[in-house]
Amino acid sequence: MDLSWISAFFIGACCLALGYLIATRRTTRFIVSATENAAAAVAESLEIEKLADIVEDFKMVLVVRSDLKMGKGKIGAQCSHATLGLYRRLFRKAPKALNRWEMCGQVKVVLKIESEEELLVLQKRAKSLKLPTHVTVDAGRTQIAPNSRTVMAILGPAEVVDDVTGGLKLL
């Protein structure tokens, strides 16, 4: 009788110690993983982050493909997707730039472009100037074909963004 009580106590203590060790190891892995992720985010921060301290005016331009003949509601939804997609990217990789844009009143300008090819050329030009972009790709459940690139969002110093989109017309 005495021996079974002692063995039960010993087994319980071993299980408790093993559980503690496993929990501690997982927590340590989580902390290391979170630290590594934060370091990677800083290392991957966008070039635009450096400009946020020296440039006053930031704006976002939404470039909408007019050849798709989207309805007003569809355009609104696609612009919302593009804005949110770019916002989420900048929230992680360029928070200073995002903050600068917010401090400038979250300026958004909606322009139109005639084709997907022109949109991709514009995106390439924006990337060459180190401007962050987000292109929305539609699922194709309503008005347009699946995987259609519908809207591109670009954010940055107003002058640099204008260098990319200055030749386009308002939607």
C-alpha cells in the first residue's frame, strides 16, 4: 500500500516536470520565432520607409482598368481591396510611411488605365522607383473573368507617385 502511493506520487511529479519542460520549450521557440520574424520585417522594410522622415506629402493612387467595363459598385469594391491590400503590406513593412500617409489625410486619387499591359508597365515603373504597389486580382464571381487584374494601388511621396501616374486621367 505504501509503495503504490509513493509510485503514484513519483509518476505524477515526473508528468508535471515533463509538462513544464515541454511548455517552456514551446514558449522559448515562440519567443525566438517572434524575434526572428520582427528582425526579418525590419530587414525587409521598404525603401519608402526612409522617405517618410523627409518628405511631407504622401498619397495613394488607385489605377482602375477601364477596359473591363466594371460597374460602379464593382469598381468601389475592387478599389477597397487594393487599398486594404497595400495597407496591410505597409502596416508590417513600412509603418512610418503608412503613418505619414495617414498624417497627410489619407489622400486617395482614382485614375483610369486602358489595359492590363499598361497596368503592368505602370507597376514595373513604380517598383523601379521603389514605390510599394498592390494589384487586386478578382475571383470572377460576378462581372468579370476570374484572375483579372482590376486595380493597382500605389503609395508614396506625392511627387514620385505623380512621376508614375501623372499621365493618367481621373476615373
